[in-house]
Amino acid sequence: MPTQPSAPARRGWVLPVVAVVAVLVVAGGTFAFMTLRQTGTPSKAGSTAAATAKKSASAVPVAATADVCSMVDPDEAERLVPGATIDSSTNDNRGDSLVSYVRYTCGWVNRNISYKDVTRSREITVNVSKYEALGTTTAMEAAKIQYKGELRQYRYGATHSDKEHYYSAAQEYQGIGDEAAAQYQWTREGKQYWYSFGQGIGRVGDVVFQVKFEASQKKKESDLLSTESTQSINEENALREVKGLLGQLAKSVTAWRAGNPLPYHARPKPSPSPSPSPTRIPLPRACVSLKTLAATLVPDTEGAAVRSKEGNSNVSQCQWWNDKLPLGGGKVRWRNLRVAVHTFWDAESARYYLVDQRSKTRFTESSEIGGIRWGKVEKLPGFGQDAFGQAIRQRTDTAQSNRYEIYALDGKNVIWVLVSGSDRPENTPINASDSVLMDPKEAATGAKSVAKALLGAL
């Protein structure tokens, strides 16, 4: 049946310096260090001897590339970042005259996880760097210096926490690769920014691996520009999860260096299953009770109904649509009435669904994009246990209309009501640019009368 046209609807490591690598061994056994940011771009400093140094082959043969996204247990990755988008990249730095390595990166990201009345954000980033010998510096020495430099950064940060930045003491782990360590951090910048994560580094031979895990959540209906309701991962949980990820990476890197199969395998992508189509049904009892009212709002139509499944709710929808109501003078009228009843297993799930819908409307309220303008979200006392409404004006290539939408909570049910329409010249489509939009007050009054009647029929 016809539907209402709708609206067109990594962060990297944040350390002052995130990697310290050795460049080469110089006279007297003294090491010269240089700091590299995550991009891997070296500073200009360094011994001139490095410019003419020649690379030698790595002592341990490994596969040409690393499947880093398969180096983490897929069940654990799904637990930490459910429904993640997974991306990988490679940074080949073997042409550099100061330090030679290939870095493989994989990220698991989902910043929009809906859970009850909060939205959760989760992210894992993994780097695996395979070093090569350069000049008199062996691949193993380069990896060791990279690890020690990062550990030095952890220890330095732990002694320089302040009111806006906190760095935990470095945690060093025995039995994870050749060596491994982790640290927890948080950053606060007034009321606008709250960010915390755990990160860790480990080494197996000439391979250094790093991991970062970030997790936070925020109430769906909180101010977008405020951190008042933000909860970010605490130290104990962050370090526990990072330690587990380091252990998985150590096992995988050990197998990869030895040319053996990885202990984990990427979870196969499920074949997309088509969403079941709504089933046409006779008008349910609640919609039958609206027939007299519907006939005044949308004359000359009997209405239609469908049933479907949406998430953990059963949905019954009814619609009355007539886009050719004669007005005379070469004009016709379009009126559209839609109602939906979402029925959940329990009242708590129904309430969370209402909260989710209200948070979405608050995100768009008092804004305009692509020919659609959203009004303010209006609380509607006296409509069920909790209700809100919103006026929406639409002038797009899809349709021209004013409409008013209402969501209301009633026990295990959430109802949705929409009333919309416009007038236009005869023999033109509903998107005719010279349409006269329905009076917003008429749309709001009609939607409220339907919502009242529908709640009374449940």
C-alpha cells in the first residue's frame, strides 16, 4: 500500500607521541632515537650514516602479508564490538633510510549500538609491524627498541597526569609473547569532551603488535554537545580487555612468524536474508474503530492494513490514502492517514523503543535539509503514558505536504500516527511544485484526534 514519502535520510591513537623507534647503531654502541607519529613520517634528525645504510634480509621468513583481521578471536571481536564495520590497511615503510618495517592495521568500529535508552560506541584498532634489518641494526633489535620506546612513553605518562589527562601506571605482562605491556588513559576537556581507552603493545621476535580498545555510552536523549550522560570505559575493564587482545595477537603473531596457520579464522560473512514482506490483512479491530474518524480525514477510501515483524515487536499498520479528492476549480486534494501499533513482549521494551524514536526526532528538530523542515518535538500530556509529536514540512521530488506525526506509549504498545496532505492542480502528481500544503494546525489536530481514538481502542 502507499507509504508516506520520508526524509532523505577513526579516531586514531591520541597520544603526544605514539611510537619510538631505533634508527641505527652508531659509534661507541650508543643508540640514536627519533620519534615518529602514527603516520610513520620521520623527523629530519638522524645520523648521516643511515642515508647510505643497506638493508639485509630478515632472519625469520614469514608470509608476504599479514591477515591482521584474522589475528583476533572473531567471537571476542564480536563481543567487544558487535556488528562492527571491519577495515584493514597496510603501510610499507621499507623504502625509508632510517627504519624499515611493514605495518598492517585492522579496525573494528561501531559507534551506533542501540541498547535500551543509551547509544554505545565501541572500537578496536590493531597494528602489527614486521621490522627488517637496516645497516648494522638487526630486525630483532629494531623491534626491541620500538617496544622499549613505547613502554618508556607509558611510564612517562604515568608520572604526568593532570586534571584533564590521566595515564595509569604501565602494566607489564609475563607470558604474552616475548614482552607485553598496557596502559589506560582518559581525557576530559570541560563539558564537551570525555574520552577513555586502553592500549597495549607486545613483541614476538622482530614483530611488534599494538592494540587499542575504546568503549563508551551516552543516553539517547541527552544533549548532543554535552558529556553529562556519557559513561566511558573504566581502568579495570579497559586493561582486562586489552590484556586479552594482546594474548590473542601474541599467539597469532607467533604462528605467522613460524609460517603456521593462524589460531583464529575470520567469521564468514552471513548471506543477506531478505526482510519478510508485510502481509496484507483485513483491518484489525483497532483500525475498524477508526473508520468513522478516518472517513472525515480521508474521505472515499476504505483503508488497507498489513502485518509485519520489526525487531522484537509485531507491527500492525493501517492506511487511508486518497490523492484525488475533488476541490473544484481544477484542483484536487491529497490526504494520507497512517497508523501503526508496535506490540512488544514487555512494557520495558516498548518504553525503550519510544525513547529511541524520540531521540531520532530530537536529532532533527528545528532543522532543514533537502527540502524537508522538521519542527520542534512537542510533549503531549494526556496521550497514553508518554507521548510526543512533531510537525514536518516536505517539498521534495518525492512529495509536497505538511504532516504531523505522533508516538505514544501504552503498556506493551507504542502507537504511531501520521496525518498529511496538500492541494494541487488536477492531473499533476503529489510532488507538483505549486502544491498548497495542508494547514499545519489541521494536520496536528487530525493526528491528535486519531491518537486519542487509537489509544482508547487498544
